[in-house]
Amino acid sequence: MKQANGHLNKIWRDILIEIEKSVDSIVYNTYFKESTIYKITDNNKVLVKVDNNLQKMVFMEMIELIAEKTSIVLEEQYKVEVYNKDELDTLIGNQQETNKFMTLPLEIDLSDNIQSQYNFDNFVVGDSNKESHSAALASALSPGHFYNPLFIFGNSGLGKTHLLHSIGNYAKKHKNDLKIMYITSNDFITRVVDSFKKNRIEEFKQDMYKLDILLVDDIQFLAGKEKSHEIFFYIFNELVNNKKQIVLTSDKHPTEIKGLEERLISRFYSGLSVGLDSPEFEVAKAILDKKLELQMINPDNIDDEVLSYLATHFSKDVRKLEGALNRLIFYSINFADNDRITMEVATKAFHNQTSRERDTLSVESIKDSVATYYGLTVRQIDSKNRTRIIVNARHISMYLIRKHLDISFAKIGDEIGGRDHSTVVSAYDKIQKLLKKEASYQIAINEIERKMLNQ
Ligand code: ADP
Ligand code: MG
């Protein structure tokens, strides 16, 4: 009987050490590392506390492993139960169902199109992408089991394609009898058209039905392609009904893709939709480190100031961040005298670029940056809504437009839902005062400007 509650955390740490030996480090770090124990009961149950439902599902999937490790540490047979915060008080003792894996034998060999260079190991995780990363990893760990479909949306260059291939690579590595396919929606359309031409659409559908994991990239391009909608609808339903995993990506949330049939839209968000955002400064820097490592470049040859400069100016889009790093390396190899990459080299390498980027700033892009920052839409900023967060975002938009574009207060009023000149003036004054007084405003506005200036 090892009941002493004072030792609970120590016991859980010992169990975690055992678990860590048996699961992938990436799985361990994503789901287990921060988990906590709630209680060990007299009737040999260990109650584990998790932060969210996804973590809970992963734990449920591995419940036997956790129980086995617990039994090793406590030297007795124990059962494990997993609760999220809300359930803990009310649901103690509730039995959770255990799930079984579904696998099918390999029948035909479809080319999976999965690119091995994109995997979870070289995907840098931070606040901007941790939800998508965690959901993607879960779908690779137990395809068809958690959220289906998983819908990952986010602007260009934020890692959607990288995550899709990572799912494919991970699933391939850990369960070699799975049939997986990565396909872009454009490729899908081409294949549908082609199959119709050859009168082989049934075969095409039947082939797709055999998949265990279907990864469709940039589903927004399916918009307006009605024949493809229909075929995709069949394939989608067949796979989801048979608990086969579908992961879709798009540059927009399903409800915002115009030209898609309603029945598809509702299917697309019937599972889980997760968003990707631009990386924060630290993550952008960590991505740069990772890319240097992949290119086998010694980071000591680049001044930290330079990496900070890149992370500040190019982090809206990771593809651009990578491009900037490559440009810098190319420039320093070909044009700089010295082996070290200093700020002086960087300034020369980007001399023409930053000024061009500034020119792209517009009323719309500023409103968009503010809206994104506060999780709102531009339409809400323009609206008559008086909710505090919306009013605040509206005032910050007015302030930033005036500051960066120097257009008249009256014109700004026109551009933001037809407000009059004096409303804009007082909003501008208010934000200026708040900026002097409140650090939170400085942080928010710095962050919005940073993103705004490097689109
Ligand atoms: P998307 O499909 O969203 O347009 P990609 O997946 O093609 O974006 O990503 C663009 C580039 O940025 C790729 O080279 C990818 O490896 C890289 N990238 C994006 N996010 C990350 C990340 N979190 N860690 C490492 N590399 C990343
Ligand atoms: Mg992509």
C-alpha cells in the first residue's frame, strides 16, 4: 500500500520515467511530460489528470501501457483512469471505454507521395502551432480514432504541408501495414477528370476506399469543381464511416471556403478544426536554428542579432523566413568578405526587400493584422458591435492606420464602418495615452506591428 499523498508526485514521476522508455520521445514530450497525477485510491486505481480531451484520448489509447508501468513502479496491479479537469470532481469512478486498433492488410500498392524530409522531428512546436501539432500527431498515432476528419487551416507557409507529410511518415514508420496517401486537391481533381475520361471512376473510388489514411492538402482548390465534390463526398463518407483517418488542410476555415457545397463544408468541420498561426519570435528563432542544423551550418558563424532580425522581420510566413535565411547564406557566401554573418552583411542582403515589403501595408492589411491578433474578423472591426474587445480592436486599428499610413481621420472613419472624424480622433488619442500608461498595450501593439510589417 503506497498511499501517501505526499509522495504522489514522486510516484508519478517514476511512472513517467518508465513510460518515457516505451514511447517515442515526441509522443512523450507532447502528451505525457506535463501530465499530473490526481490520486491513488484504496482499490488500486490511479487517477490521472489531463489538460484537454486530445491528451485524454491519447492516454486512453495507451491506458494499458500506463497501467503496466504503474504496476511496475508500485509493485502491485493497478488500474489507470484518466480525467480532464471538469470531469475530476463529478466523474470519479466512471469507466472509460477502451478502443481497438483497426488495421487492414495491404492489398494494392498505391504510391503514397509522402516526402520523407518533412517529419515531426524537424517541426518546431510553439504556441502558434501546438494545437495543430498535437492533433496531427494523435491522428498519426491512432489513425481514424480521434477526430475525423482533422482539418488544419492557416495561411500559406505556416506548416500545413509539413504536418501532413509528418503524419504520413510517422504512421508509416510505426505501423507498416497501413495504406496511406498524400494528395493535393488539385491532383485529386486531375485524377477524377482523368478517371472520367477513361471511364474508370468506379475503380478510382474503389482504390481510394482501401486507404487507411488520406491526407489531402489545400482542399480550398476543390471549390467550384462540382464533379470532384461528388466523388470526394463518396470517398470521404466511406473512409470516415470505416474509421479511416482523413486529414485536410486549407488556407481557410471550412466555413470560409467559397464555392464548396454545403454538405462538404459540414462534413469538413464535423471532426476537429485546428488553426496554425505565424510563429512567435522564439519559435521563429528555433525554426532558424533547426534549418541551420539541417543545412549543417554552424550557428556560431551567424551573429545572434542577425537571427533576431530575421525572426522579427520574416516570421509571418515560415516559408519566407526560410527564404530569408537562404538568401542571407547565399549572399554571405558570394558577396561578403568575411566568414561571419554580421548585421552589416544582413542589412546589405535585405536592402531592397524590406522597403518593398513596407509598400504593401494598407488599411485592409492593418485591420486584418489587428483582427487576427484578437481572434476577430475584419467585419467585426467594421461593425457596430460594442463588445469591449471589438471596440478595443477597432480603436487600435484606427490608431495604427493613422500611424503607419498617415491618411486623414475622416478617411479612416470611412474605411472603418463609416464612422465620423471625431470618433477616430478620440480613439487615436485614447490609444496613445494607454500606450504610455499600460505595458499590455505596448506588448499588443508591438506584436501586431511586427506581424503587420513583415507580411
Ligand atoms: P503551408 O503548407 O502551410 O503553406 P509548409 O508546410 O509548406 O506550409 O511550410 C513552409 C516551409 O516552412 C516548409 O519548408 C516547412 O518545413 C517550414 N516550416 C513551417 N512551419 C515549421 C515549423 N514549425 N518548424 C519547422 N519548419 C517549419
Ligand atoms: Mg502547403
